[in-house]
Amino acid sequence: MGLRSSWEAHVLPRIMDRSLRDPITHPWREFACGQAHGEVLELGFAAGLNLRFYPAAVHRVLAIEPADLAWALAERRIDRARSARPALEVARIGLDGARVDLPDRSVDAVVSTWTMCSIPDLTSALAEVRRLLRPGGELRFAEHGLSPDADVARRQRRYQRWWTPVAGGCHLTRDFPALLDAAGFDVDIAHREYAMPGNLSRPWSWMLRGTATPR
Ligand SMILES: C[S@@+](CC[C@H](N)C(=O)[O-])C[C@H]1O[C@@H](n2cnc3c(N)ncnc32)[C@H](O)[C@@H]1O
């Protein structure tokens, strides 16, 4: 196993689990998960930090997560969620959002929180989202992406080269409204802001949350 894959398999899931627990993420998670219902496909389930934000109207969470360690770390959160709500089912059904082994039109919502930045083949993943959503379903997301401010965007492009291998394939420069539009979605951005204080954090902290509905 190479250095990068060892880092991604054995270290990064723990760092993600700690850093993404921050209460700063809560309104973003509430938006992405709180209006979902029925069967939800979650891209990049990681250690299950979204579980507590799903309402009772969600009865099944189908998780896509490549990192076995993240899935192992999720176990106690899944147990806790299921003891509070025994009818809730949570299952890991795949390793890559670009190839999902589910029939067409089989989920009511797809949730992605800070995952679309890391999926290598995002074009195929968005095609899968379109294929899998039932009529009336939507992709609900909270992501960080390309800043509209030229100086920050310049820093994002500069940092990209070292950031992507360190951060599990994460991209700083994805323009999600444009990418979702090009993939055939109507996009509604509910909120966008620099979600962390300070100029230094800006390349990472430009966040947007919204919904995308297949046209
Ligand atoms: C920054 S973490 C976000 C984790 C989680 N969604 C959250 O909100 O805390 C990105 C996650 O995407 C996962 N990931 C990476 N490549 C992926 C892919 N091709 N398909 C689905 N998930 C992927 C990583 O393993 C990691 O768990």
C-alpha cells in the first residue's frame, strides 16, 4: 500500500471524524438532512455524522463510503440511532458514488455533505444521482467550493496541487452550481458564505448549501 493510500485508509477517516464534528457544520447538516424523507442515498457517509440530523420521515439510509475505517467508526453512531429509532435501517451499499448498485428511480433523496469535492469522477456520480432519484426527488447538499472572489480563487488554484493528495482527493476549485447545471439539474442555492472566520481559512471556507433537481 502506497503512502497516500495508507494515509487515506488509516489516518484521514479519524481526522475527518474529529474535524467535521464541529458545531459550525450543524446548520449545514440540518439543511441537507432535515427535509429528507423515505429512502436516502448518502454519498460519503464517513463515520455517520449526519445520522442524528435525519428526521423520523427517513426510514432507510443507504450509505456509499470507500473507507472501511470510516465505516467502522460509524458503528457506534448507527447503534445509537437505531436504539432511538428501531425502524431506521442503515446499510453500506457501495464504495463509489460514481457506480451505485441500485435500480433506476430507487431513492427519494440523495445527500452529500462535503463529499462532491472528493469524488474523482463527479460527472459519473451526478449521472448516477439523476438515474437513482425517484420523480420529485432531489439532491440535497452542503459543500465547499470555488470562491467568487478572484483573490481567494487564485489561492485555491495555487493550493490545489498539494491539498488534493493530503485531503483524500478533495478539490478546492469545484464550481458546484455550474457543474450541477451542466449535469442537467436545476439548482437552488439556499445559502452561501465564508463559514469560518479569518482570511487564512477562505480557500477552504467558501460554502454553499442547496438542492438540485433533475431537469
Ligand atoms: C470530507 S469527507 C465528508 C464526510 C461526511 N460526508 C461528513 O459530512 O462528515 C469526504 C468523504 O467522501 C468519501 N469519498 C471519497 N471518494 C468517494 C467516492 N468516490 N464516492 C463516495 N464517497 C467518497 C471519503 O471517504 C470521505 O468519507
